[in-house]
Amino acid sequence: MIRFEHVTKRYADGTTAVDDLSFEVAKGELITLVGPSGCGKTTTMKMVNRLIEPTEGRILLDGEAVADADPVELRRRIGYVIQQVGLFPHKTVLDNTATVPHLLGRPRKAARARAAELLDLVGLDPSVYGDRYPDQLSGGQRQRVGVARALAADPPVLLMDEPFGAVDPVVREHLQNEFLRLQSTLHKTVLFVTHDIEEAVRLGDRIAVYGSGRIEQLDTPATVLGAPATPYTAEFVGADRGLKRLAVTPVEAADLEEPPVVRLDDPAARAAEALAAAGAPWAVVLDADGTPYGWVAAEALTEAGNGPATVRGRARPMAEAVQLGTPLRQALSTLLQHDAGWLAVLDGDRYRGVLTPAALHGALRRATTADAADLARDEVALDTVPRT
């Protein structure tokens, strides 16, 4: 969808903001451009909609050179979201959102109807917020309006320049979640500029790590964190990149442990025999439908007078479960939040196994090793310290 071919931007004073840049953004792909201030990431983005003209090279949008397009018409076909939003203070939220469709020739009624749809999509009820003015909104709400306005003409491409950088961390995380939800539905082609590596990792299908006017590495978040291509990239993503990697490494079936399983209405004596045969101190308890209920200790199954003689009377409820594909970071947070030694993992409603802290650590090690060696995770055998 977007292709840079040997693009350079050099200013009159000799400063080179972007140096011989070549890369492609596939249709529906979200690439985050991340790096320190002055590294060229915003210049790169602004050359797409000709707010800045390149000195050399060319940029293609859906196969057509942007240099051959009328700048005004080009910008109306590209969604653009900036940190300070840039809403018109004298227009209502609904009219702000309807601006571009109206400029493109849609009747005012149709443009406002489209604006109302988009406001609802970004979580702002148009009946509540449509007649308000920008100064009556919170910072997070204004950013939502900015995203809705950028989407109002249904552009194939979105350019986003640190759109969530001016709000507090809690609101920023909520906006990121909402944007990921939108992107999973709309599949726009997005260039997203940020200086925050955690935001880049969380949002990007791929990350372009910028040095001084050049891309040091362009790859998936997992690869950038697990196998930095250059010393600069390794330093930029930080010594704690292993922890950041938790956010982009999903729980997979191969990561799970499989303790003994008993049913809620099994006789306690039979369940105790099963645990004794397995040499296990506890078991996962499932209900009749195979849904995890909780767990039961072997000693609880053999205690006399401890409720009915079924597992139901001896089992303890489970705090929480997670789904396959959940990021390891979320799984670790859940373990810590509930002070749990394991989490049940589901595939929809079906129980698949449990994730323990040791298994989580192993999953992260396998993922990192797999990226470095260009292997699948299940092909990695981990070295372990022998038990004495």
C-alpha cells in the first residue's frame, strides 16, 4: 500500500532528516515508527501526505507516486491524527467529525450521519457528545474525536503522530485498547509515530526502530525485542526487553502443564486414588461440561468428615482463567494479582492445561531463542539446571 524508494530529506542547512529510506507497508498493516526526538520518524510520515516534500527518491501510495497527486486531494484521502488533535473549537463534536466527508462533497445530512456512526464506533455516544464543543471534553475524549474524524471519509491509510502522547497513562492504555479493537475490525494501513517503545510493541504488526535518519531494524515486535539486529536497537529497546517481550508473546498449548484432572461429582475416594497413582499433590477440578471449577488437594480428598464424599465438597474455586493466545504479560499479571501458583488456560470454553510461573518462564525463553535461531517455538529444547 505504501512504498518508500530511496527517500532522502535534506534541509538547506545541510541537515539530513531522512537518509536513503526504503521500506514497504502492506495493505492493512500497522507499522509503528519509534525512536528518539529528531530521528526522522515524523518527517517520514509527513512525506506520505506531502506536508514535507522529499529531496530525493519517491513514495508510492497504492502504486501511484504521491508527488504526482494534488496535495489537497491527497490529504483528504489520508486520515491524519496528531497529538493535540487539532479540532475546530467553534464547531461541535459532530460537525468536527463530519468535516472531511463534507469537504469531499457529501450532503451535510449524510456527512453528519457518517460522523455519528464513527463517534459511536470510538465509544462516544453521539446523542450525548455530538452537540458538545471540544473544550467540553476531556483529553482522552478529544483524542477519540480526532480518530473518528480521521476515519470519517473511510480512508485506506491512517497517519498517526503520537496521538496518545498527551494523556495520562491510564487513559493512554484505554485509548490503545480501543484503537486495537478498531483496527481489528477496519484493517487500515497505518503509520504510527511514537517515542514509547512499549506503545510501539503493543500496537505494531511491525516496528521500525529509527536511529539518526535511518531505520536500524524493521521487524515484528517479538523479533525486535528478542533478537535486536544492532547494538543501537538493543540499547534503545532497553535491558529489560525480556520483560517487554512478555507483552507480545502469547500463551501457546505447548507451554502448558497437565496436572491430573478430576470431575466435580467424582467420588472423593476415587479421585484420591487417581492422585496417588499419579504421585500428584493436587488436581484440577472440572464440572460436568469440562469447564474448570477449581482445584483440590490430595490431603483434602482423604480427610474424614470433610463434607460430602465427592470432590465437590472438597474442592476450592479457581480465581481466574485465561485464554490461549493471551499475552504472557497479562497471564503473569493475573498470577500475581491472585497470588496463584497456576492459571487454568482455556480454548473458548474448553480446558487445555495450566500455566505455572516456571512454564511461563520457559515459554519466554523458547520464544526468545526461537526468534534468534529462526525456529518455531516448539522446535526449541531448553537447557535446564540438573536437579540434585
